[in-house]
Amino acid sequence: MTELSNSPASAAPNEPVLLPDLSDRGVLTLTLNRPRVYNALSEDLLDALKSALESAAKDSAVRVVVIRAAGRAFCAGHDLKEMRAQPDRAYYTTLFDRCCAMMQTVTTMPQPVIAQVQGIATAAGCQLVAACDLAIAAETAIFATNGINNGLFCSTPSVALTRTVARKHAFEMLFTGEFISAAQAAEIGLINRTVPEDWLDDATTDLADQIAAKSTVTTRSGKKMFYRQLGLDLEDAYDFAAHNMACDMMSEDAAEGIDAFLEKRAPVWKDR
């Protein structure tokens, strides 16, 4: 959970720490905007991100969310200077609880969330990438859970990491603190794929638009089902999945989608 040690001065006082932008296709882009401190997760940025995600979760106009960042870094983790300014256990407990709540919002909100990673993603920044449903990174991006190098084990990042990559890969990242390349991150499943840096915006937009074009009823039901079944044993998972499919079959969009397939035409979703 680290911010780069010799970071420049913080962002200007009146500069927003998060920049939202909703496209006409229903893609909400949230840009972390503390580039001069490598988009470290200050209290203000944590709160802004959680508030934006919670608002998006309730907004029927939002079909997909993209989390990206301004500047050279995606996110260098928690703001260590801010944390060291308040050496109090109650403060730390509250801070990490707030961060955990934000990370869980990414998973529990109905819309798919894509991380667009253009640079360094360390500690809680790497956690944010792991927490997102999908992630695309520039070939030059690097990742680490390097809190252990600062005497602070990345406990909260380990939760998302161990639910995203295989155990031994997670253990190595957590206990060595070493950086891995974007290519390695793709190999172990931390991200979906890498693209040349110049293609990152277009690749993320293409993926977001592809999902946004699907039935919103189906994507929202599907995301909820995806995460729910992960916590069940095999028999219960199949029982839940069968019940979920039966419920989905009763939706107007399922009827329209199947009819469109049989009639060899493009579907017209009812939620649009």
C-alpha cells in the first residue's frame, strides 16, 4: 500500500480528485485525477469514487463503468503521507474499512466495471485492478502488491488478488513485493490483455461499447449471478444457476433475443 516515495506536490486545492464522464452509449468513465501524487487513494478520492460508483449503480442510463487515471500512473495505493499524519489506530481502521467498502461496491454494483491501466498500479491500486470485473492495460504498465517492502503487508489488497489469480502467484506477489509486467499480469489473469499504449483508449472503448450494446437486464442479472455462484459448492451453484436462467427466460429481453436469433435479425432490447 504505497505511494511513490519522492512524489511531487499534491494536486491544486480546487482541482476535482475524480472526473466523471457519461457517453451517449451509457459508458461512465471515472478518471482518478491526482496525477502529481500518482493518483494515490486519499480520503477524498476514496469517498468520491465510492459515491460515484453508488450513484452509477442506481442510474439506469449507466450500462458500463470504466475506471482510468490521469497522468503516468494508474494508482500507487493509499496516500501514505496522509496516513502518517494521523497515527491513530481508530483512524486507520476507519480508513481501511472505507477502502474495503469502495472495493466491494465495484463487485456488487450491477454494471460491469473495466479498469483501464496506463501505468503503475501498486498495493491498493493493484487491488482496484483486481477488484474490477475486467481490465485492459498498456504494454508498459506494471503491477505490484509491495507494501511488504515498507513493513506493511498488503492485507486488504490480498483479498481481491487471491480471488483473481492463482494462489501461488498471489503469494509470490504479496511476499516479495516485486513488480510484474503487463504481460505477466495477463498470463496470471490479473488483467484480460495488454495493448500498445497508443491503442489503450480505443481498446477499452471497444470493450465497453461491446458490453453496453447487450441487454442491460441480462448483463445486470449475469454479473450478480457470476459472483454469487463463486461462493457456492458445485451442487448449490448449479441449483442457483438453473433458477437464475429460468427467471431470465421470463424477461422480455430473453424472448426478444431468442426470437431475433430464430428470425436471423438483430435484437431490439426492451430496456433502450
